Amino acid sequence: MSADLNSGAIESHDFEQHSEALAPLWQVNFSQLSKGAFHADLRYLQTDSFLLYTEHWNRSLQVEGESPEGYLMLGANSAPEFIWDGSQLSHQQLAIKHSKEAMDFIASGRHTVILIPYQNLGSVVGEERADALLSHQHTISCDPTLHTAFNRAIHQLTDRYQQSNTADQGARIAARIDREISKLLNSIIRVETAENDRSDQNFRREILTRALQITRNLRHPVVIPELAKQLGASQRTLESAFQDSFGLPPTRYLRRMRLNQVRKDLRRSAAEATSITKVGSSWGFTELGRMAVEYRQLFGESPSETLAASPNQVKSGLPSR
């Protein structure tokens, strides 16, 4: 394809491999929350004005890190599960992040993303709408029909233009895509003040943030009543914060995060240099048989299979400038 149009696809069967394929554009870490072997399919399309992609995950992942530097990000979900900044993203909202902004979300199924270089914002949506975009935090409200149109347009474009074209064809297609996406964004973006979260949502988000800071990388199980007391919150509030954000009670969520850490250590270790017992014990698992059962349920493979396997190489990654 020409320099004006770049397209491609990424298929992964390992969630850590998939996060590596998104670098250096995305600086993120993945953790798997739902059970079973992982599979991801991503198709992208890049013009001088936009980077669009549609992505499907067959398992629930938590994504932590930073949004791409130099870009404004807009995203939408097609599947029911998409927890963005601690709240469920509805079909009347688009997710938004600014350059190198901290992000933490949970998703499964299909979602779509548009990245707009900051230097293009004014020309793409006009200066007034660009200012409105920059004033928003977390989400943008939109009509459900426009949310559907956002998803459908990106799905169709990324599917349609995966074939190679001549330079002239690439330039014409890129111009057509830019016009279509600009028109769509101008329909969605209203010049209004950013919406405010309710105070109870803010309180639960604060409790959750502090709980995750305390428990991050802990190598032993957490006693939930003690954690709630340390946070100055009721156990019910703490459990509601985890359930609302992750769809899991805190004990199960934190156990799955420790299983993810076990997998990371096994994946990065040579089989002759460590053991499953050593790694599992280092993350607070005393019943290793039970750990192995839960590990297989979560990742679709046994700990010994992870330790023995060498990661497959990613053939291509997302373009970055």
C-alpha cells in the first residue's frame, strides 16, 4: 500500500504476546480474568489522519497502562462487558483518553478504537469540537444510533481494505476514509461540558484505586475485612466496588491476578532453572494441586505446559509514528 494507507492484521493465542504486539504504540499490561484458552484478532487501518482498528478477544482481560502518546483515543464496545475507569461503558457512551493518560479497563468480545494525532484534531472535527473533545474526561455521551454507526463504520472499513492496492488507489481510499470518519465524528461530538460522575461512584472508585494500590503485587492472600478496615470503608462497599468494576468479588479477583503473576514468571523462566512449586509458592499458593486446576481453568493450559513452551513470535504489530 502507499504511504497514505496502511493496513494489517494481528492474530494472537497468548495475551502477553498480544500486548507485546501492540508496543511501542500502547504501553499496557494484560491480565486474564475469565477462564479458557485465549485468542485475539485485530485488524487495523491507518491514514495520515487516523489509526482505526477493530479487535476481538474471546476472554475477559484487564488492561493497565497508558494511552498512546500524541494521540486522542476514542473507543466503543460491541459486547456487553466493557468496564472503563471503574464503570460499565454503555451503548450511549464512547470511551476517551488523552495522550499518555493512565488507563485501566476490562473488556471481552469486540471493541473498536480511533486514534487521532493531536496535530490533526482541528482539521478533522473543527476547532470548536476539538476544544469540546479535549474538555472531556473518561467518556463522551452519544446517541445509541451513533454509537452503533461508530462501531459499524470501523468494522466495515477495517474489513474492506485489507487487500493491497496501488499507490493511486491507496491515496484515493485514504481520502475517502478520512471524509467518512470526519463526518461520523462531527455527528457524535456535541459542544457541551463534560459530564460529571455521581458522588457515590467517585467514592467507590477511590476505594477501589486505593485497594489496588495496597494489593498490587502482593504475594499472599488478602483478608478482605482487614483490607476494608485499612481503607476506612465497609466490607460491603469494598465488595461492591470490585463487583461493579471487575464483575468479580475481591477475593476471586486478587487470586486470579496472582495466577497471572505465576504465568508471567513461568513464561519468562527456563524449565531447567525453576519449578512450578517454587513459582507457585512465591505467589502465596500453598495448595499447588488446587492452583494447577484453577490455572488450567483460567488459561486453558497447565502450568507445566506454560513452563515448557516458548512464546510464538508476533509477525506484525500496530504501526507507530
